[in-house]
Amino acid sequence: MHHHHHQARQARRLLDRGYATPITIDHLSSEVALSPFYLIRLFRRVYKQTPHQYLIQVRMAKAKELLSSSDLSITDICAEVGFESLGSFCTLFRRVVGLSPSAYRRSRQPTQHAAYIPLCAAVQHQIPDTLDP
């Protein structure tokens, strides 16, 4: 069983590295030498979410980072984080984050009242990932 946990970690590393490319469960499962069905069950048992849910989480985190820290257009960010459809990216972003990508970017623009806190520091110090008015 420990060997299979290694395969789940390997799958997660592949998702972390390849989030910007189209990744199918068939490709992922063949990379870690498990059946797609078994990989999904194992991944869910180890990480409490499916590989697809994890991939979406990684892509959304990267999109939030790019919206906050870059001048890339939303279309470019959509492509940069692995989405082929701007519409599906915007819909999913709004569902996951609660704001459209453009509203999120506006909310992240530094104001005179808000200090910029890098995400890594916010996570380390358990500061919520929101701006309070």
C-alpha cells in the first residue's frame, strides 16, 4: 500500500508541473502505472479530492497569483493556466473564487489602505486570502 501512496504523490507532482497542459486521467494513470479508476480512488483517499479537483485547485491558485501580480490579460492567464475556453475558465473561476477574474484583479489592486501581503506569507501566517473593506 505504501508503494501506491508513492504513486499518488507522483501523480500529484505531475499535476503540479503540468497544470498548464491538457491532462487526462488516462494519461496520468498510465504515467503512474495504475488504472484510471484505481488512481482516482487512491488519490481521493490520500488527498481528500480527485485528481481533477486537485488540478482545478492548482490552476485556480495560479490564476489568482497571475491576476494579482501580472499585467497579463485574462485571456492570456486563461491559456497560461491550462484552459482552452475563456468562457469555462471565467465560469469556473467565479464558482471557485466567488468573483469574476476581472473583479478579483480589481480587488487585489493595492490601495492606500491595504498592505500587500505575499501569498506565501499569508499562508504561513494563516491570514485569510481576502481583502476586508
